[in-house]
Amino acid sequence: MAHYRVHKVNLKKKIEPDELEIYLNGLEGKIISIVPNITPRMHPMGATARYDYLLIVVELP
């Protein structure tokens, strides 16, 4: 029976690839999924989206 752990990584203004790579390589187990939480933002000139955090699902050994 597999056991899983979910990690939440808070993001600032953007995803920093180098920092994310270091974090992911430091996790124990097999990464199953990375799920971004995307929040829409409305502005007078249109809409944008922002990443608030990532959920990382890891299968433990």
C-alpha cells in the first residue's frame, strides 16, 4: 500500500526555476504530481492570472 505526502510551496511574484529545482531534488520519494493554484486577477485593462502556491504530491518509499 502506497503512502503519499503533500507539500505546499508558497510562491512570491513568479516561479523561480532554480529554487524549485533545488526544492524538488531535496524531496524524499517519487514526485507524482505538481498542481498549481492559479488565481484570476481583474484589472481595468483586462484580466491576468497569478500563481499563489504549488501542491506537490510525493509517493513515499
